[in-house]
Amino acid sequence: MSSAPGKSHTLLLLSPRQQFVNYPAQVHLARMFGKRKLMIPLALPTVAALTPDHYDIRICDEEIESVPRNLCPDVVGITTLAATSQRAFELGDWYRARGSKVVFGGPFASNMVQESLKHCDSVVVGEGEEKWEECLRDFESGNLKPVYSSGTYTPYRRQKPPRWDLVRMDRIFQVGIQVSRGCPYHCDFCLVPKQSGNRVRAREIRNVEEEIRAAPVKYLFFVDDNLTIQKQYAQELMEAIKPLGISWGCMCSIDVARDEELLQAMAQAGCFNILIGFESLNPESLDAAGKHHNLRGAIYEDAIRRIHAHGIHINASFVVGFDHDTPEEFDRICDFTLKQSLPYVNLHLLHAPPGSDMYERYREEDRLLHCNPQLGVGHFPMLRHPTMSPLELFARYMESVTWLYSFETILQKAKGLFTDGTFIRPGSGISLLMRFRLLFVILKEFLFSRDRHRRELLFLILTLIRKHRLAADRGIAFLLVMLGNHRHISDHRNRHAQYLELIQKSCRA
């Protein structure tokens, strides 16, 4: 990799591919749009923006393009997750053998420093703003240190715009944006307080607005762990981005439902989807996990109704595998999502990421299954449960997600969700060519399907659109997301024998 004119060093920023991908990644949905992936990790263009101008930078997400094997950059920066760690090690070894200096960052390397250093020259621990430029200066002087960790958190008031100009935007659908860091809660299985602290630090709203105006697409996802945790800030942010004409999703606690004014402002500013971590319907499991702030019982029903009333979908996230859980927990979640008309459901098996309090406790109790870390994507058992075997957990999980994304179930939920006419607000437009592409997919997969539930679902959506009780793009998006998740879970079932072998190997180790 030779430097471009005026550049003295070359830098390759890499995101390794995942060997196993779970359905909430919505890979099949991205392919329907002619893309490779919905979005790439925000870390890559963010780190690129922090890099001095005399570096010639290339960004590569291995899930949307091949790793450039014919290049030998001066520095290779690799972002790591537990699910990509083994692939990161392979890439680190490969580039080091060819003379590149390799630097790891991200949650996995930050919490598994010594293991990571076997495959890289240096690890940047935690937030990169304080140490990335220092790391590069030391590289240039020949004094690269093994570990760079500030021990503090950046003020995070302003941020340079991510370098989206270095990303293959033709291969992704949306971009990520972050406006705050830190979380005051102490959920047992979560890394966020460890990585970003317990104090919420929020960017200047004008700085956020400038970044959104410069974004290359109108579809965004706020990657903040809880976008509305500071209600006054969130309200001011909504007023600032309302004129920008964007469509976006985010993550929030369910207590956002208590603030009608904020919900209305979010809807008017373009929010179409909120991922909410219900995590469990078992109060004992919530308490054991430290998620004491979640609402409980019948209050959920009112909260869901309030959010839906503003035309905002809920992407309901659940986890099964806490010590107090029984096999009936799967049935409880399925029944709850049907009763509440929640078709967007992310169901996961409990995983304790390295660095979390839960990981340390399970390690001390010798309850970590000896799995390849790349299995930690939510549909494989990774921990020893006191009453359920790994095979039982996996069997009940597959049974549940198959039911959740069967078209018979989806049809029932669509009737409860859409018939009251609250989802009539359109999102950002898509091109005429893309509309024809998606129309072809819908006709092929729904109209000409032998599954009567698919045909009934299509006719229901088209009828609601014709009667102006459902925005056309919302109805089309719903069909495509449900189809994508259904396809992904069908792929899981087709690999059932392979998955069982992996689980059994983990149990024997």
C-alpha cells in the first residue's frame, strides 16, 4: 500500500467479519436493498477522522468487501468484538508477518489485553480520542508501546465528522451516529459502564446537527445505549434535527413512554423504531442482572401502547438464560409479544462478554462453556445454566424464533399493530429504481407464495395502505423486515446439525 501524493504513511482500518451472524443483524434485508450490510461499525470512520492528515487511509469492513491482501500498510488498525476476535487474531498475525504494525482496539481487546497482544503490536484500551494520535506518533518515532490507556474518559463535547468518504456507501443502507457516552445503570451483563463510565457525557447539539447534515444518507441509527436518558437534552436534540428530514432508529429504556411530549418530538423528528431492552419478563431475573430500572408487569402494556400511538415501532429485545429462568420463559415471551402486537422481536440466549461483571462471576464459578468466542452472537448457549442443558436451551430458542417469525404469527401481530391507523407517518423517500426492485421481491415472495398466511399478510398491508391507515413505505418495510428475519431463521434451521455439533463440542471441552 503506497502512500498517496502528499501522504507520508499508510493506514488500513479493518473490521473483521463474523463467522456466525444472528438474525437481528438483518443481513437478508440489506441484500433485498442491493446492499451487503445495513451499516458498518462507527468506530472505523470515527478513528479515521482522528487520524492526522499525513496518513493515507483506507477503511475495510470485511463483511462488505474483501481484505486487501495485496497491500502492506504501515499501520493496520483492527476493531474487535468477542464475536470477531478469532478472525481479528488471524488478520493481525497475517499483516504482522508482512511487516505492518498492527494495533487492536474495541471492547474485546480492551478487556483481553494480554491475549490480544499475542497477535498485535499494541492495544488502545477504551476510548480512542485520548490515545490514538499518541499511538501513531510513537509508531512514527519507532517507540510503539504495547498498551495505550488514558485511564480517563474524553469530555466528548465535540467530535470530528466520521470519514464516510472512505466507506463503500453503495454497499450499506444506513450510517451510525453517536451523541452521548456512558450509562448510570449497572446491568450485570453489560460492558457499557466499564467502557464508557457511569456518567453520561453528551455532545453539543450543534455539533450533532452538523454531523447529520453532512451524512451521506438520510437513514440513520443512533448507537447510544439510551438516547433519551437525559430527557431535556433529548428534547432539545429533537427540536434541532426535526427540520433535517431524516428517518432514524435508536435504543432507549422503556421509561421513554412516560414522556408524551418527548415521544411526540421524536416522532416529528423522524424516529420510526426504538430498540428497547425488556431483557426478561421474570422479575427475579431482572433483579439478579441488576436491571432494577425496568418497568414491571401490567405497566408494560400501557408503555407499549403509548409508544405505538406515536407511530413508532418497538424492537423488543429479550434474553433467556438467567439462573431464575425456566423453559417456560420462552413461552412467556412469545405469548407477551403476541398479546402486545410486537412483531419486531430480538430474542437472545444469555452471553457474558469478557470484561462484564457477569463474565467474572461465571468464570470464578466455572460456568463458562469452552466455546469459540465467535459463537457469542445470541443464538448459541455460552454459559452453564443450573437447570437447563445447553442443548435444551438451543432447542427451545430455535423453536421460539421459528414461531416468532412464522408468517402465521406475523399476520396476527400485524392485525393488532396496524389496524388502528397510527403508523401513517411516512419516512424518508427511496429512489424509483429501488421501489421497483422491492416491489418485485414482495410480489415474488408474498403474492405468488404457496403460504396462505403470506398472501393474507400482503393483502392486509395493501388494504391498509389503500385506506390511508398505513404509510406505504412503513408497510413495505414491515414486509421486508419480516421476510428477512424469516429467511435468516430458516438458514439457522438448515444448519441445525452443524450447530448441534458445535454445542456438543463446547459441552465436552
